[in-house]
Amino acid sequence: MADWEIRPASTADVEAVAELRAVVLRADLERLGRYDEQRVRQRLRDGFAPAYTWVVEVDGAFAGCVALRPDVDAHWLEHFYLAPHLQGSGIGTAVLRELLGRCDRDGTSVRLNVLQGSPARRLYERHGFTLETEDPVDVFMRRAPVNEPTVSM
């Protein structure tokens, strides 16, 4: 696996993230009959919250992003995109593991939605996410915090 790190996002990152979103989601959105070249980017711009977003860098270069937005009873995992050439390399798993570890330590559940038929669903299921609801386009999932086992002496 390549060297990676996450850094806080800034408003200057929005266009790079919007472009990556369009690339990463295109096949799934086309399969679902929902791809619109402008809308896929604008939806990201409209919902981009740098305060809750991190940029993934690999060898110092932009490689992806992820957001963890607090809500009433959980955090929402959003905008989790990794450049196609890095998918399957273990970086996405490592980033997800780090963020879920933070939520576990805080005792916070995590919610997300993933497009129907997306291979990303398998990643989320491997990390303990389970189905809450679904519709023809989206699958909504939730993961309860995992407590570290305590050792009794």
C-alpha cells in the first residue's frame, strides 16, 4: 500500500472533490439512469462542508476525500471517494478504519448511503454496516460503535 495521509479540507478543495465525485460515481449513476454531468458536481458543491471533510493524499498528491458530518444520533459518512487507480489498494479500508476507530472511541454510530449495486457496499458491510432502509437508488446503512474488549484479571 502506498503512503497516505488525511488532512483537513478547505474551501479550495471543492472543485477537485467535485470532479473526483463525477468520475467515481459515473458508472453507478449511469447504470441507475441518474447521471447528469452538471448535477453530479453541483450536488457536491452544495453539500461540501470543509469543517467535516478530510482530503486523502497519497505521496503528497490529492487522491480522495471523506466527510464525517455530525447529526443528532450519529455521524454521517459522506463523500467518500478515492481515485479509481487507487481503489482496491487498501487505502480506502485504512481511511475507513481510522475514521470508524474515532467514532468507536466516542461511542458514536455512523450512518451512510451508498448507491444500489455499488461495489462500495461490500466494503461497508465488512466494517460492520448493516442495512437500515433502501429505495430504488440508495441503500441506507448504519454501524453501531464497537467497544474494545476489556481484559479481566
